[in-house]
Amino acid sequence: MFRPRLASLPTHALRVALTVVLLGSTASTLAVPMPGWVPVNGDANLWTDSTGACLMREDRSGQAFPTFTSPDDARAFAVKLQVSLDRRLDSVVTQPVDRAGTWGVLAAYNYQEGGETYRVSQLYLSDRGILRTITGSAAGAGPCVNAMRDFIRYLAN
């Protein structure tokens, strides 16, 4: 059974994405992201679907991160993030996303590890001024992929 190795991805991806900012990862708790998903090895920050084809992880850094109150502010950060990610990752796309009057930034890109290419969706949010990310990863097009991407794009907050 295929299991994407996402456990090391978020810390790596955050370091790449925020090269200007030193980032230290600490844990927070992601509620069960979707029906049928379970925590990996009891880790409340790392979830997998029932097939093991998709993984989702939540990280909170100690790094300050602004709360975007307009789409223009979020878009400005998205452009900077895209430039930073484009240096080391493939097929990078970023965009602002609305979260009930505040704004986050969604990034999607390809990440290669161990001969596999993973399609990653990563949501950057401000949690009371601290950077919080929700990252989903999959290699391939299993039945969980679109639901995971939709969750990150529209529902995760």
C-alpha cells in the first residue's frame, strides 16, 4: 500500500516557502479533517484516509504571521510565496483564500522525494498572529485526492 511520506514534508516545505523567515515547528491540533480519516500513529496533527493514499498535516510555527484583512494583502503575500517556492519546487500556484472575513494563502506545487512526485496543497493561515499551515499530499489520483484538496481549499480554517 502506498503511503506518501508527508511527515518530513511540512517542515521542509515551510523552510523553502519562507526562506526569509526562520521557522521552528511546534504542534497544534487538527480536528478530524474528514469522515473516515484517522490519525497516523496517534498523532493528532497527521491524518490519513482509509487507503493511505493521502496525508494531511497541521503545523504551527512560533513565527509571527500577519492576519490578512483584504484580498490584496493576501495576494501580495501569495506573490512573494510563489517566487520563493518557484526556486525549488515545480508547478507552483498560489492564491488568496477567504476565511470568513480574514484571508489566507493557498499554495499548490509538486514535491519530489524518493523518486516519487507528490502533489501538495498547503494553506497558510494566521492563528492569532502565529503561522499555521495545513498541508495535504498525495502521489497519484486516488479517490481521496479531490476531497482532500477541496477540504484544504474551502473548509480548513
